[in-house]
Amino acid sequence: MMKSKKIEKIRNEATSRVNKQPLVQFRIEPEIMDRLYEEANKLGLPVGTMVRMWVMERLNEKSA
């Protein structure tokens, strides 16, 4: 699980960029969407922010 400071840093990055970046839309199964909402609620984040965080983390892992 991510630490609170790391979550806050990633949340701030995502929030500052959200209105300046292109929009990506895709279809997802209802069961997966339910799981995403459950996880986002555990972390206290909006689901879109959490998914952006996950994508950014994954891309950072690939480039490291």
C-alpha cells in the first residue's frame, strides 16, 4: 500500500494536470468498475484520480 505522502504527491500531480491533458475513454466491465470504486474508496480518492495514479506509476516503473 502506498504511503500517505506519496499518495498526496501523486494526487497533486494528477490534479494539476487534469484539465490540461487529453481525455482517454474506454469501456470496462461492471464488475471491474465495482472493484475500482471499492479500491478508490479504501484510499479515499476519486476513482479517476486513482486510475491515473496507477497508470503514471506503471509508466514510471517501465522507464526506470
